[in-house]
Amino acid sequence: MSNPRAARRTTLRLGAVALTGALLAACGSGSDGTSAEGGGGRVTLTVDLFGAFGYQEAGLYAEYEQLHPNVKIKQTDTEDEQDYWKSLQTRLAGGGGLADVQGLEVGRIASVTQKQADKFTDLKEYGAGSLESEFAAAKWAAATTKDGKVLGLGTDVGPEAMCYRSDLFAAAGLPTDRTELAAKWATWDGYLDLGRQYRDKAPAGSSWLDSVGSLNAVMVGQAKERYYDASGALIYENGPAVKSAWEASVKAAADGLSAKLDQWSPPWNQAFASGSFATMPCPAWMLGYIKGQAGDAGKGKWDVAKLPGGAGNWGGSYLAVPRAARHKKEAYELVKWLTAPEQQTKLFRKQGNFPSAVKAIGQVADAKDPYFSDAPIGRIFGDAAEQAPVQVLGLHDKDIADQIANALSEVERKGTPPETAWSNAKKAVKNALG
């Protein structure tokens, strides 16, 4: 969801666990159980995640513990993927405090396979090589090193759609039918034009979209080459995908279409229930998050329609086992089970995380979500997953995306001139890339 799940990218998280708490929990990995490899005692597996994985909420941990009475699962999570990644880097460098299972956002996976392969277990050591045919080819390849090591198994992918509040649309005199809306906003220009219509008649205190950062992220997710080209060269400064997304986002800010909310912030979380925005570009994994933040009162008010501008992908994640994990074999067995088609199917039906397992994709094609006005989410996100380009993943995708998002926040919240904000973004990227 994996921001990225990014964050990574998060129902999911009803509140972020403090980083210090996550560290303390991770440091205790395996301390109250003996590995089955070493004596057959009860095993406590620690799982450290960010954002919207949804395993706990969907009851998958409880199910696994019933199937494996000798296993107890303890999860810690951090809502903001940037904080999570920084903490993980510290622990990888020191070799201690790591969980048995660590989540990895898709925007970080190239960094892991190219620079940190020695820090993670090659899952082929425990038989993962036989699973390759179960996953979408691009998902599998992204977590595989040049010399064939498999460093993670894919959880979800992030096919994109548009989530919207049909009750707010009706109050502003706009159409509410998802098919009619998909036709009206077939292009991003059409989407922004509807936004200006909404702005002029919107209920008090409500904006068209949550933030221009979310608009930027989803538009960039529609391109094959974003921050790097296929040769590995950095192209974000002049690449057409980043340029067009930036210009549209800046225009939306200038037109007063944004609620100016930083994603993952407490005010943003509260806005799902208060009606502070009417639309939000949403990858599949965002559905569960919306449910968690909007609560029961939001059921039937939200709907899902096809995304403007074509199919795209935003986010998706992996589960990996660090070399320093206390219970590597048992951790692999948990990872294998959680990412199996059966569990990915359950997770989509309960939380909205779209599967990367090929068999599961077919099994969710008929799924509808009563919370989202019975939207045919299996078809909407399934079509998007099928049509989305296979993206080029670069070494610092997530770092670049985060700095551009920060720059857009400057534009919409502080009134920073776009040229200045873009210059600031380039400087911040340069610092982040070292």
C-alpha cells in the first residue's frame, strides 16, 4: 500500500505508533519465545509496518495464530512512511532492533535490491523461488536482485481511481453517477473544470480535493518513466510526467480547489469525516483508510469512479525478512501465507488492498463495496491494474516524490511562488540523494 504504502503511503491505522515504541517493540523480537529452529518453543514473530497493510484489521493475524498455535504475532506500525524508513535505516546500519518481518514501500525497493541486499534474507533460501508464477511479473522482478536473490514478496499494488463524496456533489448541484462523472472527467482538464464548478457552489467549508500533493502523486503514477528513465538516468527535472503533474497541481492550488491538507496529518485524518473535501485520487489501498477515518457515518456517502487521464499506479508494498531477524524461517512462512492468493483476496474484500497475486486478481473481479455505495471496486481497480503502465523504479523514487510533495505543500499552504518551490524541491532532492 503497501506510500507509498508511499507510503507508503495508513483503517487502517487508527493512530500512528510512536517511533520510540516501535523501536522498543522491535528490539524485543523473539525475546519471549524460542525459535522452532532452536528448540521448538513458542515463537513470537514481530512485524513492523507503515501505513495501510490491514492484516490486523482483516483478522489475518488471528487466523494465522489459530493455524499455528505455537506462533504469536506482534505488530508495530508507523503511519508516516518517511519516519518509518528513517528508523529502518538506523536499525539496518546498527544491525539491532529489527523485526522478523519488515514492510517495504515500492518506492524503496530499488534501493533495497541495489544497495542493501546484504541486509535482507534471500527468501529463495526457504523455497520462495517456487512462488514466482503466483505473482505479477513486474511485482516479482522489482524485488529480485541482478544475481537472482528474492528480497521480498509482494503484498498489494496501487491501481488508481477517484474517490468522491456523492452527498457533497449533490449539494453543489453536480452529477453523482459514477459513470457520468467518469465521462465528464475523462481528462484532468475536465476534472479541474468540474472542480471550479464545485468551488462556486460548494457547501461551506468544503473544497474540491484534499491537497494538490495527492493530485500530483496520482498523475505521476500514470507514467511509465517518472523520476528515472529505463537506463537508470535521473530525469525528474525535465521529464514530461513530472512536469505536467506539477503544472496541473500548481494550477489547482491557484484556483482555490484544495483544502490545503498535508496527507497523513491529524487535520487530514479528521477531514474525512467532516466533509472538508469532495474528491480524492485514491489507489485501492486508500479505501480501507477512508473507512477507518470517516467511520460508520461515512457509509453510503462515498463512491468510486474511474480515474481521469487513464490508468495508473500509486504505491504497493513488500514484506521482507532482515538478515538480523531472530526467526527467519518462521518469518518467511508468515510472509508466504500473508501474500498467498487466498489472503490477498480476503484483504481486498475487507480492506480494499488490491492483490499482486495473479490468482487473487481474478477472484476479486466481481467485488463491490457497500461502504462506497456498492461501487464495483473489483472491476474499477482491476481494469486500472490491467491497463496501468509497468513503471520504471529508480534508486530514490520515494525520496524524490517526498520532496516534490513538500514543495507543493509550500505552494498551497504558504503561498510560495511555484518557481521558488520547485527550486527548493531540486535542492532538497540533491541533499536527499547525497
